[in-house]
Amino acid sequence: MQGRCTAMKPPLLGFPGHWAPNDLLFYGAEQFPERYRGGAFISFHGSWNRDPLPQQGYDVVFVPFVDGEPSGDYEVFASAFAGDPPKDGGRHRPVGLAVAPDGSLFVSDDRSGWIYRIRFVGLTQTR
């Protein structure tokens, strides 16, 4: 940091430019594995003006928290909303987040009008 910015508090976590965060939800349910409890889900609406860089950010990410502070970098939790490659601003654009009574995660999409339900069905092991 330089100049007057040296006196400012740095951000807790950064995200790429033009991803457009739309919603943040702290997960307090118990359906997902324990590592998700107390962490934050963030919906990103995606970019449309990153030229010459590729359009990105049509995702739901997860940020782990411990004692009210981020405890690691973000990870993409749900992706592929935009299509591959993203066209015309993405096929789907995540916006709102909500937790269902059973602990599933709802993700609304303001491009198509869909609501996705993401639920944990268990881990599989392979040998």
C-alpha cells in the first residue's frame, strides 16, 4: 500500500474484479458437512465487461469462518451457471441465497427465473 492507503485497514478477503457479489449468507444449518457450518456463501452475478479478459464470476463461493473471521481463501462451491464459454452475459446468473428448512441451499437466478436447490447427499468412496 502507498500514500494515504497505508493508514487504511486492509480487506479481509478479495475477489476478482467485475464478479458482482449479490448476496451473502452465513450457513447455520446442519445438512452440509461440518466444515460449512458458520461459513459464508456468496452469490456472484458474473461479469459482462472484463474485456480483454474472459467473462467470469457466475458462481456461488464458500468462505470458511472461525470466530467471526475468514479462516481461509474462498472456494467455488457451485459453478457452470454461465455455460462454457459464457455467452451474452451468461445463461444463468446467481443472485439470492436462502437455506431451506432441511438445510439445503437455494440459489435464485435472475436471468432464467430458476431457483436451484443444492443438497448434500453424502460422500462416496472409491478404491
